[in-house]
Amino acid sequence: MPPADKKKHYELVVQDDFLVVLHPAHPLSLQIPRAGAGDASLGLSVEHVEDAQHVHGRRMAFDAIYGVFWLLRGPYLALVTQSKLAARGVGDAEIRAVHTLELLLIPTQNLPTLTPQQEQDERTYIDMITRDIAAQKLHFARDFDLTHTLQRTSTAALAASLRN
């Protein structure tokens, strides 16, 4: 594997009250409160960080944020922790294949009490999302919105065919 493939691009700092995502090149951080916002905004904020070394907590390197999954306990942050180069696009932009996806429960307070069946269901959902990722053929790009680009291309093609 080439050395560039091993480089992590972001860092997650796990704190009691916040999950902090540090950007590798810019003095910015994404703050996700762990108190548990009940809506899709999750109470996110972007902050300027002078010195990332002064942000304390357990640190975890990762390649990308894949998204947020809302399961029975609440929202989980889906992190791509292993990926590899799948293709190069325009301007040498990388398209990467996801190899490992990890889910991190965002809230730490006011968690719902689950029945034994719901606990089992939650474990099943997490396993379905994180197991055999390579077979799911998940991809991402750091330089452009890969999903939106594909949707826009297919929508434009459909619109053009309808006009004819």
C-alpha cells in the first residue's frame, strides 16, 4: 500500500461533552455536543482552533465522516477508519473505497432505556451497517460530493431523454 494511502486526514477527539473533529490543514474544528440534540442538526458548530494540541480527550484518526445513522439509542456518527484508493478522477481527485466503517454513539446523556429485544435489534442494525463493508461497495471523495455528482448526472440524463 503506498504511504499516501496510510495517511489519515482527520482526527476525532472524544470528550465528555463534545465530539471534536479536527481538520488536518485548516485551524477549524467541528463541535458535536454529546448532550443529544433531538433533531437532525445535532447542534453542530464550527469553531476556529488556534492550537489543536490543546484540545484534550481520547484521539482517533479517521479518513472521512460517512454520515449519521439514527438507530434506537439515538444518532451514531459513522466514521471511515480504513479506505483505499479506488480511482482517480478529474484533476487527480481521489475516489476511495470504504473498507472499515465504525459507528460512535453521539449522545451520552438521556439515553433511552431499551428492552432486551430492542438491544438485540440495535446490535443487529450496527452489525448490518458495519459488517462486510467491501461487499457494499461504498465510496467517497474528499474533493467533491460524489453522491450528488452521480445524482445530478443521472437527473440531467433523464431530463434530456424526456425532452426528446
